[in-house]
Amino acid sequence: MARPLRIEYAGAVYHVTARGNQRGDIFRSVQDRERFLFKLEESAQRYDVRVYLFCLMTTHIHLVLETPRANLGKFMHRLQTAYTVYFNRRHQQCGHLMQGRYGA
């Protein structure tokens, strides 16, 4: 059965969470955190998303975002994919980095 579509609103503010696959680490070094923040900034500019708060834990993230264009799904897809590609190359891994669907 397919997951229900998220309802997205222009101007909505979201508390977004994402967790590492099998509750594993998604950040292993300061360089990983810096790269995530770079990808976050890049994605926010591309999709016109306003980032108000972020918290980068070892195994998960919290973000508070506003989406003037109602495009949370596209923004999160780009952010998670870009960071996962970096992480997998850097740590010589393959497959999913994040567990399931992000929460919002």
C-alpha cells in the first residue's frame, strides 16, 4: 500500500526530523556535519526554503523550516539525496543512510 501524500502549504512552518538507517550514525566527523550544512544551505537557496533552526545529532537531525512555495518534499529529497551520496562516497558505503521517510 502506498504512503499517503503529504499535504504541503505555501508559507507553512515544519518541524522536520530524519533518523539514520537502523538508528545508525549519519555524522561521523566534523567534516560530515559541515558538508550537511553546506548541502542544507544549497538546497534552501535552490528551493527558496527558510531555515530557522537546525540540530544535528549523531544519529538524527531536527530542522525548523518555512516553505513559501509549498515544496517541502522536493527540498527534502534533494537534501537527503545529496548528503547520502557524499556520505556513502566518503565512508565507502552503499545503500540507504536515512531510515524511512522523514517526519514533518
